[in-house]
Amino acid sequence: MAEIVLETQGLTMRFGGVVAANNVDFKLRARELRCLIGPNGAGKSTFFKCVTGLQTPTEGQVFMRGEETTTWMPHQIASLGVGIKTQTPNVMDSLTVFENIWLAARRFHDVAEANRKTDEAIERLALGGIARSDLGQLAHGERQRVELGLVAVGDPWLVLLDEPAAGMSAEDVERMTTIIHELNKTAAIVIVEHDMQFIRSIATQVTVFHQGSVLMEDHVDKVMSDPMVRNVYLGKKA
Amino acid sequence: MPGSLQKDVLIAVVVTALLIWLMPLLIGTYTLTVLVIYGMLGLSLGLIWGFGGILCFGQAAFFGLGAYTYAIAAINIGESTLPMILAVLVPAVFAALLGAMMFYGRLTDVYLGVITLVVTLILFKFINSTAGPQYVIGTARLGGFNGIPGFQTLNVPGDPEAYIWGDAYFYVCAIALALVYLLVSVLLRSSFGRIAVGIRENETRLSLMGYDVRARKTVLFAVGAAIAGLAGALFANWGEIVTPNLFSLGQSAEIIIWCIVGGLGTRLGPILGAAGLAYLKFLLGQQSLVDNTLITGLILVLFVLFLPRGVVPALAGLWRISFGRRPLGRIHQARRHRRRERGHG
């Protein structure tokens, strides 16, 4: 069995009286691809924020490659070699595509190597024609692709993506899928996603969240045919 | 940042030399000196606000601190070299401590503004209330609202008798400003500067990339304070007296107005804004028809309404439209890229 790269034990997050994440035990192995699904308010994003250090869980622990990171700040977690993409695009709009990716590459490499890595990433993501354009002028799909590019350029061993396919055209989603599969050759990936079409297309293990807890964990086809999941997720009567 | 550093240095040296030669023919060097000093003070805020996104309402605090440090050290030491160095270091260390407290405390922009404002006020009130004979540092009396006069002014390093004053002092200040400008240029081209601009654009993204945003903002804040401190020390030498008014809120507000009018996010903008508005204030001070501050306020309002990016970006845009190579549209860029690829293949 491959090494466990991400693990949470009894992770709980309370906001006042609301329990957003309740006693979540989660394990992810090296080079695994996992999707987190669930209806609105199921606790996916809270779980994501606790793992990435954007929020500190009320109870429970988070481990990355065996090291406890529960109270760490996002920059410490990212420094381990974890690539993170948040739900809303988090990019530098008035900087060029090149500069955006370069800043990410520079964190782990010296200037010359960062330049080389950036050129390489731009080539791979087919962004050559717009490399010197300001990011703010680009279409939504292109900006998402750049953000994925700057996550990938740091050669992460764990990638956490919150709704990467949101608001993208079919063509962009297809391209995104290719990039994710490419990344998955070297990194374990967690994807928080609503879009079932997208999840089916990457056909993978799925963890279903419901009311802050993990409801079930299985392959996407089994999950989608499960009556209980259909009930909570698709809002159908079982 | 486009263009190479060598080209930047060359242009800066040539332009500085020309200005040092031509400007004294138009304006007296005594006035010019203070314009240059204000230019440096403007640049100090232009660096941390325009490139680091840190809006500091208390840049005057570091300016005043530099001036007072110089005056107190000069009285105690006698020779001006060490006091000049201290006048840069003391504000930098003070800013590093204050910055660490604010940035590690995760204060957002508004609170940052409030705290820097309050720190300036505290310094102003404190220095104002030190008129009594018990407020002494070494042999220097703080003097309260009367300020500190009669300290050793700038001398040739190592020779306390050889004072630098008059025209010579103007040259020293102008060259100091040119050097600071070049240092800022080098800083902004370095990885540190590029990352600072990234932080200005999106703090969350930079921390998700693995950069310690708090530490980097603290360092940049301290660098800005060091430049303001140097400007303060030069100002003390120019005026040959330091008074609590250096710490006044009016002074802080003026620095912010210089940056807005000159153009944020440029190196030249805050310098030109500072020198231009200070000279205007000087000219207006010679008449008594309208109040000075009224005009400054009016200028700020007009700029915010009609030229919100400031003079320098507007002029640069005009230059590009009139003479520059037209920026390529995306289609052209893509086409050109494809052509290049075909050329390689």
C-alpha cells in the first residue's frame, strides 16, 4: 500500500452552535485521486479550509505525510509541497500570466530555474500566446487554467482543488481533466466538486459529505447508484 | 517590469545630471533642496503603498523620528556620519517592531491605517510635552514644542569642521535621492520586489504559494521607514532645527496626497508629486488671497475625480499612444507566436 499523505482524525469545526464539520476521519494515499461531494452546507469547503490552514479546526488533528499540521498557517502547509486552489479564483489580475506562474515557481527554485520552469509550464498549458497579457483581461477558463498552472509548477505531492470546474465551458473542462490526470502521475489530488459530469469524467473514488459528516466512501459509480446518496445529494425521495 | 536595469541606471544618471545642472537656474538651491527631500519622503511611501499595498497614515512618524534621531545624536556625538546612519537605522527598527506587531496580528488595511495614524499622534503629543529640563537624552534636551536647534549639521565624513551647506548640500541631497531611486529600482526587480508586488495583488494567493506574507510585509515596511528616516535627517540638516511639527498629521496627509497626485505604482510619481505640490505650496505661501490647504484639497479632489491614477501613469499612457509601439492585441500576439513556432519547426 502506498504511503498515507493526508489524514484527519476526528476533525470537527464549530461556528457558534453550528457544527460545520463533525468528527471527520479521512485518509488519502500517495497518487490517489479523490473527489469530495455533497449538497450545499455539507461541510466540504469547511473541511477543505481546515486542511489547508485557512481555518483552524475546533477539535481533531490533521496530518500530512505523518507530520501534524493542525495549527499551521497556509504558507507553512504550502511550503511542504502542497498545491492549493481555492473556490474563487485567487490570482494576481494586474500581473502577466508569466509573472503569476513565475511567482509560484520562485518559491521552490532559484531565479534561473524558476524562469525555465515557468516557460515549461506555459508551454504545457498552451498559454504561449497570452503569456505576456495581464491576467485580468483573460477569459474565466483561461484564468482557471493559469491558476492550475501555478499550483502545478511547484511540483506538489499533494494537490487540493476547490471546485476547479466551476463556471467553465465543456472544452475548458476537458482540458482541465487532462491537466488533472497529468498532475495525478506524481501527486495525490483532492477535488471538492459539484459538477457530477466532471466527476464521472475523471471516474474516481468519491467521499460523500452530509451534514458535516462522511456519509460514504466508494467508487463514483457505486456512490451514484446508492439510494441514500441519491436521497441526500440529489434531493430525491428514496 | 519592462526594460533592463542597465538602461534604467543610465537614464536615471543622465536625467539626474541634467536636472542638477538645469534646476538651480530656475529655482534657488535652498528651495530645491527641500523639494528633493520631500521627493525622497514621497518615494518612501510610494514604495510601500504603491508596490507593497501597505497604506501607512504615519509615514511622517518615521520622517520625524529620523530628524530627531539625527539631531539628538549629532548633539551627543558632534560628528555627523554616525548620526546619519542612526537616523536611518532607528526608524527602520521602530517600523520593523511596529510592522511585526501589525502584520503578525493579521490587521486588515483599515486598522493598519488607524494604528499608524495613532502612533504618529502619540509621538507628536509626546515630543510636544517634553519642554521640561528633565527630558534629556545624553546632553540633548528634547525641548518640547520649541524643538531642538543648534546641532552639528552635515560635515565631510571624518572632518567635523568641514560643513556641507548651500549649493553643495543641494548636490548631496540630489545625489542621495538618485541613489535611493536606483536602490528602489534594484529592489523592485529582485525576487523580493516581485513577490512584494504579488502580495499587493493577492495576499491569500501568495501565502497559498508558500510565502510568509507577514515577514515580507514587515521587511518592506522597515525599508520604507529607513528611506523616510534618511529624508528626515536631511530635512533636519536643511532646517537646522527639528520641531514636533514633523510628526503632525498634516504632514502625513500631505505625503499621501503627493503619492495619489504623482501616481501610485510608479517610482517617479511620488517624487514628482511631492516636489510639484511642495513647490506649489511654497509659491502659494507668498500670497495671502487664498488659503494654502484649500488649494491642496482642491487639487486632491480634482485628481481623484479626473485623473485617479495620477500624473505619471497618465503621461506614460499618453506617450505610449503618441509615440510608442502600439500594444499588440491578443489576436496579433497569438498570430505572432504561431509564426514564431512555425519558424522554429
